[in-house]
Amino acid sequence: MITEKHLKLTGSSEVSWKDAIVKTITEASKTIDYLSSVTILEQKAKIDGNKIVEYYATIDLTFNIDDNRG
């Protein structure tokens, strides 16, 4: 049986939304095993004057629960 768990996370980047997503997944993978999928829930940006200065991405990160773990 496969059991999945979902986490809603928000990450940021000064480069792009894609970079914010990749950084968030990379950071989560340091402490969460068995990542299996990601859904992009929301993308926002901070604007200063007429320029985007920070990108924000909210994701639903899915990982499998290890049934064999004690």
C-alpha cells in the first residue's frame, strides 16, 4: 500500500518562478525522503517601481510514507 502525504510550501527567488520552485524542492529534499510529485498552486511577485524584484511560488509537494519504517 502506498500512502502519500502533502505539504504546502512557499519559496522565493530573485531570479524567476522556476528558480523559486527548484530551490523550494531542493531545500525540502534535505529533510524529506521519497518525494514523488509537485503541483504549482500559486505564483506571485514583488514589484519595485516597474521591475519584479522577487518571485514567490507556492507548491503542493507530495511524498510517499515509508510503511517499513519503525
